[in-house]
Amino acid sequence: MPFVTTLTLQSGDRDVLERVARGIKRRAERKGVELRGPHAESPVDVSVPQAKRLDANGGLFGSWRYTVYERRMEVVGHDEFARNVASRERPEGVHLDVDVERVSTPGSG
């Protein structure tokens, strides 16, 4: 039974995120790895309150607002390639989440 590894990249810098996703796609193409994506998810706007002080009586500054961009890719089989991608260093501010799922073929169980 093959594994499908879902790689989810997130960053507040869309250009850096695109560059990282393109690099993974190019490496997959060179190695003959079946890669689906990158799929662009809708950006998420985040708002984080900022306290003026650590205690509860300090009041608040205006909220810090930023956008998080996301690209998702699926690696079918090729566990070593997925492991290599996950262990590589990425630019600061790019977060990688890895999810591995065993896929059964029809009639195998």
C-alpha cells in the first residue's frame, strides 16, 4: 500500500512561499516523483491583539494584522523524497506541516 504525504507550506511572504513551492516541484520533476500541486489555498487574514504590558491593567495597542498564504502538495509514494523535503532547511518565516496517509487500493483489504 502506498503512502501519500501531504506537504502544507505556510508563510506571510507570498513570494518566498512561491519560490519554495516551485523549488520542490522542480526537484520532484527531475527525480520522476508523482507530485500533485502546488495548490493555492485562500489567504487567511489574521489579527493578533498586542498588550502594552504583561499585566491585565496595561491596556492594548492596535491589533497586529497580517496575511498567511498557503500551498499544499501531495507526494504519492516516494517516501524518501518526502522525507528529504521535510528535513531540508527553509527560509525563515516558511512553516511546513507534513501529514502521511496510507492509501489502500480497491480490493486489497
